[in-house]
Amino acid sequence: MTLTIYNTLTRRQEPFETVEPSKVKMYCCGVTVYDYCHLGHARSYIVWDTIRRYLMWRGFAVTYIQNFTDIDDKILNRAKEQGSTMEAVSNRFIDAYFEDIRRLNVMDADAYPRVTEHIPEIHQLIQILEEKGLAYAVGGDVYYRVERFPAYGKLSGRELEQMQAGASGRLDAEESEAKKQHPFDFALWKGAKPGEPAWSSPWGEGRPGWHIECSAMIRSRLGETIDIHGGGGDLIFPHHENEIAQSEAAINKPLARYWTHNGMVMVNGQKMSKSLGNFITIRELLDGTGNWHGEPVNAMAVRLFVLQAHYRKPLDFTEEAIATAENSWKTLKEGLLFGSQYGEKLGWGQESTMIPELVSRFQELGDDDFNFSGGLAVLFELAKELRREGNILVHEGKTKTPPDELHRQWYTLITLAKVLGLEAAPDDETITKDGLSDADIEALIQQRQDARKTKNFAESDRIRNELQAQGITLIDSPQGTRWHRN
């Protein structure tokens, strides 16, 4: 079977061929940290987490990077409202991000670069564009010359003359328009205003434009060409279009082989927005508070709900749909817990094997542009059969299916469910914790660092995944590796 992925750039499904054999370099645009994460974030990061898990299950060594945008007008405005600083606001909502997203059993990325950590790399990329005549400085700002990149619009399918002025994204359009040589040029560097945080640069005090951030962080953390660039469909234009223009003009190579985008989220058939009063955060949904008017929702039910729709299709959050997902999760959970409830009574040993035909079906579906909704059907077949056998066992004292076959069914179920990040425990905690001591963790981190120094990335990834599976998260940064228990 061949894994195929829909590529937004080519508008067709293509065989998946990586830059390096058996390795995947994957980047997903992260959050701007000025507020709590909402349902759109929940969908996006569940989707990319599941794609990452699936690729790992298929045997790829995946390096997954997701950034934090910690320089932005929204963050500055929030800091002013609270009498705080941009750094304090960013740190607060980065912490909140981890609190919320981990409840959904989303694995931590291999690294979370921040914009403030990559100012020199941003300067370097802008200077390359300037030297090539693709960027120009004016009044403390630096702009990208869109007309000098003939391929501009290839991702979104837009013609330059059809685009609206103001595509620079997060700039004050009135102030910037007069400085631009062309109305569609966008900012690479923004001159500082009085009282704002600023960084020194060859063009004066200021801060980066939005689009240059990801281009610089990808180049710094993953290299010139990556395998998968992911994000929400709302980022196709202008953000990802501008990333392509910046990066490919600078390096004369594709930025990403595959551009993948998840569909948008609706709430009761309407676009989610604060003005409509239907803006729901992850924590409101899980806790049953704020704008979510229903009962607290089980985190695994949310994950299941997201995966029941194909990742490229729109997703409508309604109380009825969430209630249905919760009922579905109860069914799946019963199957997942079958082993802990009945395994000893059935005389199971420690080892088992998966059912090849079911694994093949699951993989065939996953290989078809990550059709996880189809894969869920395989899981529910198993879960319903195990639930039926559990009821027979309780009422009749024996099962109709031989115990060894039930063991294979259960082992197949829990293995494939984990590929989708769906896990259960008797106390309804998502992941059980292992009792590694601090010394054990530090020793494993040192082994991982030694492996990275010798470029043994397979061993490095194995150690990181082992720790992640045991509830230990590693966060790499230029200052070293930090860890914490989830």
C-alpha cells in the first residue's frame, strides 16, 4: 500500500515521498499567545497530532515543530489592558495552551520555537531578500516585492490582480499603504512605535512582520525544504502564500513538498466569533463553563468527534453532535477496558498479536489521505464485539469466542486506537503515568543528547517517544532540554 496525501499546492492527492528516506520533517503553524485556545485550535492540533502519530506508526522518524507567535499587536493590546508586559502575557497563555491541549491527549511537539528566540535568523532572511532585490526598506519598515516573485498566488490559486490590498496581514493598513511600492507588498519588518517592545535591526528598532516568522523558524529548525507544512485552511492566504514567496525566493528551493490544511470549524452552523457570542474555548468545553451551555465534555469524546470527520472537511460543533460523540466514546471505552476487566478471568498471558486483515484495512484507510474516520469504523467493530462478549461473560460465565481470539481482538483495538490518540483507563484518565524517578529521566535525556551528538536520530526519537509514552514531556530549546511530568 502507498501512502497518499492531498497537496493544497497541486490540488490533487499524491504519493508521499519524503526528502530523506523514512524521515519526516513536519511544521505546523502554532498559536498567537494572547488568549485561551478555542475549538478551532482543538481541531487543528488533534488533526496534526494524529497525522504525526500515524506517520510514526507507519515507520517514519518524525520531527514535528510547532511555533508560538509571541510578538503581535494582539499580545501588546492585551498587555496594555492588563497593565502587564508582552512577555508575561505570552508566558501565561503558553502555559494555558499546554494545560488545555494535553487534556486532549495531544503529544508535545519536538520543539516550540518562539519568534523572540529567532530575531537574528529573521534579520538574515530579510537581508537575503534585500540583496536579491525582493525586499526594500522605507521609513523603518521593510516590505516584500510581490511583483518580483512570478509564482505568487500558486498556493491559493489567486491571480495578483484579483487580490485585495492590505494582504500584509497584521499591519496597520492606513500607515503602511503610503510606504508600499505596490498595494500587495507585505511587511517583513515593522518599525517600532513609541512605548512598544522593539529589537535592534539593520533597519532600525522594530519587530518582525507576521509572515517572516515561520519562514525563519522553519529554516532554522528543519532546514530549507521540509516534507509537510500544516495549518488551518484560513492560513492558505495570505500567511502560507507569503511564506512560500519569502522562503522560495531566498533559497531557490521548495519550502515544503506537501501543503496540508484542515477544514474550518463552525458552531451550530455559524462561523465561530466573539461578536456572535459563540466563541468557545477548549477549557469551557471540557469544564462545561462559559459559552459552552452543555455539561462538561469528556476529552476523549472531543478527540473522537474531531476524528469522525475527514480532516479537510468543515466540522460543526453542536450539543447534539457532541452528545453523540460522548455515547460513541462510551462504546469504544468499554472495548478498550475489556482487557483490564476480563483478561485475568479469561487466563490471558502477557503477549498477543494483532489481526492482520483488520490492520490492513486500517492502514489502507489511513494511507488514503489520512482517512481516520474510516479507520474508526474498524475500531468500533472490535469494540462492539468485545462489549457483546463482556456482557455474555458477565451473565453466562463464559464467552462464545475463544479467549485467545478475544485477546487478539483487544490487542488490535488498543494498538490501533492509540495510533489515533484514543486511550482509556479505569479511572477515566487519558494516560496512565509511569513511576520513573527524576534520576531515571535525566539519565534517559543524557542518552538522547549523546545520540543526537552522533546523529543517531532514530535512537534519539525512540528515547523521546518512550518518555512521552510514560507521561514525560521534553522541550528542546537553545538553552538545553527541559522536562516535566504531564
